[in-house]
Amino acid sequence: MKTLRFSPSLAVVAGWLVALASLAGYAGAPQAAAYRSLLVGTRTGSVLVDPPPEP
């Protein structure tokens, strides 16, 4: 019977997601859109899912 262990890399990814989310909260509209697309990208495994809209 295998036990589930919390991997260190998962903790690092979770920390980055929290940091990016807080940065997006303080940033302006274009920066927040860029952070959000990066956030979605890191969660799905690719770096950028969709590029941020042009200003």
C-alpha cells in the first residue's frame, strides 16, 4: 500500500502560484492579464496558454 507524499516540487509550484496571484492582485490591468495567463500556463504545464491582449 503506497502512501501519498507531498513532493517538494509541488510545494514550490504552489508557492509560485500564490506569489503570482498576489502580484496579479497588485498589478494593473495589462500586467494582471499577463500574470493570469502565466498562472493558467503553469497550472496546465505549458508556459503560456494565450498571450496577453495588446494594450
